[in-house]
Amino acid sequence: MTQERALRVDAHHHFWRLSRGDYGWLTPEAGALYRDVEPADFAPCLARNGIDRSVLIQAAPTVAERVFVCELARDNPFIAAVVGSVDFADPASRVDLERLKELPPFRGVRPMIQDIAEDAWMLREELTHTFRNLVALDLSFDELIQPRHLPHLIELVTRRPDLRLVINHCGKPEIRDWAPGDADFRNWADGMNWLARNSTAFCKFSAMPTRAAPGWTVEAFRPYADVLLGAFGPERLMWASAGARTQWQP
């Protein structure tokens, strides 16, 4: 009897349409990324690599973009789940979350923390109600963080151990600037190990090429992969194509 192959899921990718105009980060300087990327572009990549389903992640912190990604999920069955955004400080965010959860593919939210000027933003008192509502509604909190945010994420986990966490892009270690074993590397590794031990967090194994210098090789990533595999194990690491520079090539 032939054993059925396990479902393969790309845990993090984006679509965007330039004419919508709400991608503040997407400018001509982005090079190959500065073009429309939609399901018809991506589906052949999935098929070519034997990927069955995908998780579509917001690329702009707007209500309009949230509707856009949910509509794409509705019309494209390979999109198994959507992670969108809400205004965390809005007292009415519970209503938004409840409405979104009525859309079957909606599974969580992702504030674009790396673009927020205040590194400790996630600890602000006025956000407490939204974190509480995420737990009540069983929605994930995707963290788009950089290493400077790790102490604040650790404090958030200490306050809210019941929060369902998904760390995006390996916590974005600065591979181009660090040497394995230096202070910055150790601080990142210690933070990721703490989160793995003291929370139920999953981590997306993605985007390392975007953190490395041009001309990188696989060996440049090995020390970081070793930390993550040791901390989270294969059961709590999720492969994702976002951040792979080859993903969006025509």
C-alpha cells in the first residue's frame, strides 16, 4: 500500500497590486519586487516545487488590503489561510477581529512592528485589549520583528503566556553584519532560545537571504539554522518562501 505524501505548505508569502497604492515600503528601489504579484504568478511556482497550499500574509497595514487578501483567498483554493491586520489601539478592534474570523481563511494578525518607531510598542497599555481578544478568539499574533525587539517580545510573553505566537523570518538576524559567536549573534540566539523554551511560539524559517550580503552561500546560514533547529526543532519551524530572492523572478 502506497503511503500518502504529507501536505506541503508554504507558510508565508505575499501578493500585491501596485495600483492599489497602500504599500509604503514598495518603491522602484525594490527592484524586481516592484511589479504586480498575484495568484497567477505564484501558482506555477507552487506546482513546480510540489507545494500544495499556502498562507497569504498582509503586505500593508490597511483595511482595504485586508479585504483584498481575503478576496484572493476566496477565489484561489490553494490559499489555505490568511493573516491580516487590525488597528491594535482601536477600542473597536474586537469587532474587526470577529468579522474577520467569519471569513474561513482568516487565522491571525500581523502588525508591522519593524516599521514602528517605538521599539517597545507591543507593551503599550492601550493594546492590552487586542491581545486579550486574540486569545479569546484563538487567533495568532505574527511578529514581524527585528533583533532589537526581542527583549520586548520576551516581556510580552511573560505578561501573556496564553498568546499564540508566530515569529516571522527567524527574527531577522543581521547575517550581513554579524559573525557567529559575537555579542549580537549571542543575544539573538539567547532570545530565540528563551522564546522556544518559555512559549508555544512557532518560527518561520524564511528570509535569511535578505539579511545576508550579496554573494551569500548556504554556509553563511548554517550557524543560524543550527540555533533555530536546536531551539524549536522541526516540529515548530515552518518553511516559507517569502524573502527568497528568487521567488519573484519572472
